[in-house]
Amino acid sequence: MMEDVTLSFDALADRVRAVLEAAGFCAAQAGALARVVAAAERDGAKSHGLYRLDGMLASARAGVVDPRAEPALVPDDGTAVIRVNAGFGFAPAALELGAPLLAERARALGIAALVVNDCGHLSALWPEVELMTAQGLACLAMCPSYSTVAPAGGTAPLLGTNPFAFGWPRPGGDPYVFDIATSVAARGEIELHRLAGKNLPEGWALDPEGRPTTDPSQALAGAMLPFGGHKGSALGTMIELLGAVLIGDLTSRDCLDRIRTTTLSPIHGELLIAFAPEVFAKGRPGDPFARAEVLFEAIVGQGARLPSQRRFTARARSAAEGIRLSAAEVAKLDALANG
């Protein structure tokens, strides 16, 4: 009987990269995706780790995403807007290409935006905002999805889960990061409930007839709900506007009309906006990083937890002890790598 295995981050990324390359992914796509998957496993975010491999492979086989796409920077005139054409490959390779220029431009101008067009999205947004916080920059990231969420008061899918992330750098420590879906839960969480045979909490979803349901299968066939009612619905709509309409890419409805399924990776665009705090605060009293620490300490001082602390705790544990995979996960990686 196989036993659980503990791997380093690099070893796990190598295993995932081998799977993707065996499936025909080019080096740029396989490497960037492997790092995102390994980061999720390292941080204990199982719903965004190895679980996503099947979807990547299926999306490539179906031709929805091009596994050999080489992202390309679009020539620009030195403005605050940088563009990368992902060529209908997955987003991580395009983000890794554009991130250094985004950081450079934000430091020079105080603010800059990275527009990624024609990309497949598959995971969380915190990896991209952490690319910026590692450079001492604050960052917002957002993207649409495919229509799976009913607007507040509605009965049918229209908006996407439309994730939204923010990061603030903390010199000498883990950044302040949150990454949320504007739906009550990420679609992957509902899929995990279905796989586990568990009912959903009340208020998460509607069935295909627009009635409240706790059955995950009915929810996947029907519609999820926005968090916070009209507040989440408004934020989801904002992301459709900024992360799709503004950048000339597909809305969640456009995406669903194009690929006609919610079982494959959605195709759309992504928007990152990076800020240099010292440029924005120039000439004003106080260091913005020190002032932010006062706020964070006040939050923690009340007994509250900063977002992403569980991830960072898991990350520290993985650095010390390695990333533990179950025997079943290891067997699946081996089988996929061997074709």
C-alpha cells in the first residue's frame, strides 16, 4: 500500500510540470501553472491546488485553452497601462511576463495597470497580488468568470463569481492579502461539497427554477448567490465593468455563450492595478508602511485575525516540514505523468 508523501515546493512543482508537459503544455505554460498549483498546496488551499489539474487538462483537450500559447507584451507608449496578450493560454504565464514591467511602471508613475487579454483562468488571485507586494507595491486584481451567479433579487445566472483580491506590502513580514469571490462561495467550494456528499449552507444557491437549494448538484445546475445580497451583486457588476468591459474583453455572459459549459476553464481578461504607497504619500507626514502597521496591530489587538493568516501559517509549516500529499494524490500525479 502506498503511503503519504512529503515534498518540497520545488519538488511538487516539478511533478506538476511533468504532468502538464506530458499533456503537451509548452514550458512557459507548464512552469507558470505548476508554480501556482504548488503554491496553493503549500498554503493549504486544496480547492485551488492539485484539484484544478483535471480542469486544466480537460480545457486543453477541448481546445478552450491553448496549452502551447506563448504570451506576448503588446507594444505600448510608456503610459500607465501595460497589456499582455495571453493568446488564449492560461493566465499565470501572461502574468509572470507582465508583472516585472507593471512593478517598474508603478514605481515610476505611482500607479500602473496590467491588462491581460484572452486568457484562461483557473485559480485564485492572491498569487498575482503577492507578485506585487513582494516588490513593495499595493495591488488590486480582478476578473470575471462565466455566468453562474444570479444578481441580487434575480433568479438566473448572469454574473460570474468574479473574484477580487487586494494586497498591501509589510516590510519584514507577510503581506496583508485578501482574495474573495463576490459570490457567497467560490464555485470550487460547491464542487467540493458535491464530491463529499455534503449539503450546502442555506443562502448559497438557487436551483434551476430559481428556488433556494442546499443540494450542491442543483446549485451547480442553477445559480449561486452574491455575498451580502445587493452589496456583493454591486461589486460583481463592478468587476464585469472593470475586468471585462473596460479592458475590451469578455463578460461572464459572453464567456458562457462562447464556451457553452461551466465544466471547463473560463476565457476572459484580467486587470491588475499596482500602487506605490511612498509615491502617493509623498510630502505628507508619516511613513505609509509604518502607519499601516499601526492599523494592523489595532486589528489584531482586538483579537481579530488578519485575512490570509491561515494560509501564511500553512506556508510556514510547509517550509519547515514539506508539503504533504496523500497516497491517492501521488498515484494520480504518477498516472498523469505517465500518460
